[in-house]
Amino acid sequence: MAAVAVALCAAFALAALGGAEAQQLSPAYYDDSCPHVYDTVRRVIQEARASDPRILASLLRLHFHDCFVNGCDASLLLDETPTMRSEKEANPNKGSARGFPVVDDIKAALENACPGVVSCADVLALAAEVSVELAGGPYWRVMLGRTDGMAANFDGAQNLPNPTEPLNDLKQKFADLGLDDTDFVALQGAHTIGRAQCRFFQDRLYNFSDTERSDPTLDRSYLAALRESCPAAVSDNTCLNNLDPATPDTFDNRYYANILSNRGLLRSDQAMLSAPEEGAVSTAPIVGRFANSQVEFFQSFATAMVKMGNIAPMTGGLREVRRNCRVVN
């Protein structure tokens, strides 16, 4: 397994809400209070992977979708209540975000070992790192010590980065959270593992624009294969395609080589190279560098994951360490 250790200074998590002082994050945060936290998370994920090979990509995606809404506060994990709409029901998550029962299992194991200590937000951060490492990707020291938000943000989840958005709009969403173009291209590399439902790229196959039936940047043989696996009449969420057709379950830099061959599955993947009018002038050289150097990709990905994990909660409200990730205490 390739591993890249990323040395990073302890960063400050953004102010814990409700008037509390900012809390310092540290890889050693649970060394005394829950010393086996990492091993526990890894064990549960390894058990889940035995019956669900997709779980690694799913857990990684949960961390992204959590941090991009309200900051990394586990708001994504909250179930709907009569007075609060769940982020799980927002369009980018509904029917596609998965892995919640595994998060429950991790949390239950940690509650058994260290009751009331490890936050759900930290569970998601640890699960993302473990998932990447188990898939063959880089290792990084996860900054820990987050607390959990007590409210979901449905409207914020509706505005998560969308694979059909123009590239400049996507880059701006990342920039708004302190993530630069290198971070953006590196984090898109999470698509080196996992599957995507046809609905996320079907427009590229049959209804791309007023003048183009299919996306002209798609390799023609790849287009034919995708049309076979995603017929025009398919409208449900059951048909899945590998985000990386070459090495779908291995975390490597082949994803970027696919893009250089016009085999990026999602519009947002291929646009980083093939849409200069949308901002690819700044991202295309980074795609090329990562395609040529897995070491550089791994280093940039690990750095970007730590930066993303430090995104500040952006809404007011009280915070806590939830004992059940689906509900407030």
C-alpha cells in the first residue's frame, strides 16, 4: 500500500458555537481519553468492507458532503424531525449518500469503549482517512477534537457541488471554503474509487446541449459503453458505473490518466481538462501533473483533506458530542 505521511502543524478548529472559545485540533486529541479510537474505526470499516466493497468510497463521500455544509460538524448525519429537514433529503444526498449504518456501528463501538468522548464529526474524518488508506491511498494524521452541530442545514445541502455545474462555479464553491485550485483538483481525485448513478451523467450521453446530442469531449468508445450500461429510458438509481473504469476499487492516480484520454465519467471530471472556457486553463496543468506523478497526487490529496477537515462551522447554535449520530442528545 502506498502511504504518504503528511506533517502538519496543529490547526485551530473554528470557533465552537454558542460563545465557546475556538478549540485546537490535534492528532493526539484522544490519546488519553480514547486511545484505541483509530483501531476501532479501522476494525469496523474492515468488517463492513467484507460485504460491501463500495463502502470505502461511500464513507469518504460522507465526509466531503458534511464538511461542505456548516463545516465539519456531522450535521449530515442528523435524521429528519418534525421541526428540522435533514440534509440526507437534499437532492445531492437523497438516494445516493450511503454508509450511515456503518457510521452507526463505528459510533456504537466507540461509545462502548469511551462513552460520550468521540464526536460524530471526528468519526467521519477518521472514517475518510481509513477508507482511503484501505483502498491503497495515502495516509495522513487526522486532526481531531471537533464537536457536533445540533442542527442540519437542508438548504445548504441543496447547494453542494454538482457534477453538472460549470467548472468556474465549482472552483468558486471550493475557494469560498479556503480550498484553492490544487486542492480542488486533488479532492476531485476521490473519484478514483466508487460508483456513480446514471442520473449524474446521463445528460452527457443523450441530451448534452441544444446543438450536441452527446458531450463532444467524451471518448467515442467510452460513450458507446456508457450508453449500453445507462440506456436513455433508465430513470431510477439502480444502474451504477465505475467512476474510474480502469482501477475502480484502487485509490491511485489512474483517474487523471482517464481524463487525459477523455474518459472522465462526470462532466465535472472532464471539464478540468477540456473546458478552457469554464476555467480549465488553471486546472488542466494540475490534472497533467497528477497523471504523471502518483506521489504528487497523494501528497496534494492528503494536504487538501486536512484543509477540508478544518472548514469552520458556518451557522450559529449550540454544539455537543452526540451519543447517537442521528439525533441530538
